[in-house]
Amino acid sequence: MIDDIFEAPMPATFPPLFTGEAVSGSTDPFAKACTQALIGCDAGLLVHSITPDRIRAAIVFAPETPLKDAMSVVVACGVGFQNAMGALAPPEVAVHLGWLGEIYVNGGSAGRFRVAASTNDPEKVPDWLVIGLEVDLLPSDGSDGGDTPNQTALMMEGCGDISPIRLLESWSRHTLVWINELETGGKRSLHEQWRGLVQNVGKEVSFTVEDETYSGTFLGVDEEFGMLLREEETTRSLPLTLCLASGDKQ
């Protein structure tokens, strides 16, 4: 199946406002997109790499709002990916999203989103924002999954007939729909979609970002997609900008 997919690579067709740039398997599309954004490139650049075991891609955005609001684009990209999988994968395949950018397929970790920006100041409008996507087609450790039951890959979950390039195209289209919704209709619809996709709501969670550990009950998300974390007697909202710090550590 893998050989069949890669015998005759098909050119990618992306929607208006996105400009595709394919890179070799040794080049990290996320790093390349960040470099291009730093140098100065048009918004909508979509750098991508497809190898037999993984899809990697990154989109450059040029926000017009402060970083704390612009981070909603991460959510749009996540919901866009779930919608793309819903359109292409068998109906029994379930896709959920982790608050820090994880991608889960049928309960197993199968990839992640990454995010970088020109600033970490939540009140400042960033010059650029880059969202990266990584999805495993085959197990990242080369095993059959038995040794790492919490890890999975698309080929292990009945998605072997999905063309990786078509999945990438579908992701870009669905993401654009949600970005347009953010610009014209606000966050309400996106919030409703994402709330039903976030993993571990109602459960105890624990994670570490920049040497600080957060533990408690994940109650849900606030209007800005911040995590509502119940810690003993108090509840606090963790800003989505924490994803900036965690992006290179997952």
C-alpha cells in the first residue's frame, strides 16, 4: 500500500490564499516556514513534506490581532484536520485533539500541532505566526505498536487508503473554512466544534511546560480556548499561549 501511494507522487492543489512549497524529507517544514516568516514571506505559505512514514506541514499566518486572540488559529487548524479526516477516513475512525496540540486517532497519539510566533507577548500583535502539523502514517518507532500501546499511526487505524497528499489538501481547505469563520462570525462556532473534540475533559491531567508542572481536573475551555484547570479548591484558566512554549518539547 505504501509503495502504491508513492510510485507516482501527485502535485498538491491548495485553496486560494495558500501557496504550497514542497521540501525534501530531510527538511523540517516547520523550521523552514519559521525561517521564511522571519525573513519576510507572504501569509499563506504552506511548506510540506510527505515521506512513507509521515506527513509534515506548516502554514505561515500574518495575524492582525494580539497574540492571545491570534492563537485561535491553532484551534482552527486542529478542527480543520479533524474535519479532513472525517471526510476521508472510514466512519469508525475517531479523531480527537489535545489541548497542547496533540492529535489522537482512536485514542492513540498519532501526531501533533506546533506553533511559533514572532513574539511571546500575549498583548502584542505578532508579525507572523506559524502552525505546524505532523501526522504519523506508520509507527514512529518502526514497530507494530505492541510495545507502545498509547502510540498509533494512520495505517494502523484503517486509513491505508487515504492518499497523504489528498489529506493535506483537505486539511488546508477545511482550515481555511474555519479561519474565514473566525474572521466573519467570531469564535462561537469554532468553540462549539472544538469543545467536542478536546481529549481528557473531565479527567485528571498533568503536564509540564518550561519546568512548571500543571496538575488538576480538566474542566473544559473558556471563551479564549484557555484550559479551565481545577486545582484542589481553586480553578484557573491557562492561556493557549502555553502551546508556544511546549511546541518544541513534545
